[in-house]
Amino acid sequence: MNSISIIIPILNEADSIIPLLETLLTRIKRTNHEILLIDGGSSDGTVNLLNSFISKHQAAQHFDKKRCIDSLFETENTTIQIQLFSSEKGRAKQLNFGAQKASNEILYFLHADTIPPKYFDTYILKEITKGNKVGCFRMKFDYPHPVLLVSQFFTRFNVNWCRGGDQSLFIEKSFFDSLQGFNEDYIIYEDCEFINRVYEKETFTIIPKSVKTSARKYRERGTWKLQYHFAMIHIKKSKGATPDELYSYYQKHIAG
């Protein structure tokens, strides 16, 4: 229970995945965690970049451990294993695949465009020690648009309609398994659908620290427009829209 499996679904993240990993490694305080990168079929060179990074990371850790032994300097094991897997495309499928491959009892789901706070692992472990099985951080965007400032403000409130995958999610694996993971029928909205089920079963925890997530989509497509369409997806789901209907709306108004 002192080790975390950090699960990151990826698809065509060649421009951002290495900076993410470099930053992530500087923000981990404890040891013996693992990072599982679940690729859904990238075609932009992401896989080659990651294989190279992982090889260098492993070599550096081996050198540090050898240097430590040679100098007879006692320290704790600082090994952080990074693994790359391939799975079917689809974030729900990739997240479930990562959970299956995880070797630790604590899962931490993180989007590839989101940076957790410094020493995020210690905050998660503290909540687990207190008996809190599931929760997330607050969220901030990297773009100070008024609409996004309002949106991020509401992530401090512990109600399910203030939740989303960009806030990241920690959960005990046994509890995750009891909920049968993410619903793979949802190509979008899989995170909110899962969190709604969590709120029905267990007390949810909001850690009063913030992750920082990219507002790239908002800048590219228009903040007001995108926020409107995301709100419509929530409304449609509350009125009984199927996973296919939600995805069709997304394709028409956001992806298209």
C-alpha cells in the first residue's frame, strides 16, 4: 500500500509525452512506484520516443544504484519502473488495460496533458492511510480565460458534477475492480460515468492541491464554444443519452 501504479493513456503525444515524464519524475517523492504508459496506436513517433526514453531512464537508475553500492552509501531504493504497453484504442479500454497490468494496490489515472502537483504521491498515500479509497486533486488550466477560471474554481467542491478525468483519479485497485472498471461502451465521457458510480458507492476525497491541465483544445476551438458543447454533453447524459449518442454529438460539434 506504499506504492502507486501511475497509469497514463496515450495516443499521438510525440510533442508532449517526454516533457511530461521528465516533470513527473521530479514530482515523485516516495519510491518503488511504477508508471504504465498505455498506447492506443500512435502513428506520430510517440512509441519510438518512449522506448528511447525508457532505455535511458533504466540505464540512469542502474548507474545510480551501482554508484551508491560502490561508495558504501546507504540509501533507500529509488527505482521507478516505466513500462510501455499497447492496447486497443479508446481511453476506457486503455485505462482498464493499465489497471490489469498494474502491480500495485493503488492506481492513479493521469491524462497525458495533465501535470500533478509536486510530491503528489505523498498526498495520495496520506489519504489512503486515512482510509479514503478514492479521490482526486483540484484542477487549474494553463490558460487564464475567465470561463476556465470559473470552471476550475468549482473543482474544489465535492459533488459529482464538478468532477472530470482531467483532475486525475486515485483509487484502490480492489474497489476499482468491484466497480468493474471503466465502461468501454463510452468512447467519451468514460471518466464522468465511472466517477458517478464511485459517488454512489463510496465517500469521495478532494485533495486541496491542484493538477495543471492543458487548455490547448479551448485555445484551438474557442473557449465559449467548447465549454457550451461540454455542458450539452452533460445535460444529454442526464436525460438518458446513450454512449453512441454522446459520441455522435462530440464528433459533430467538437472533433469535427
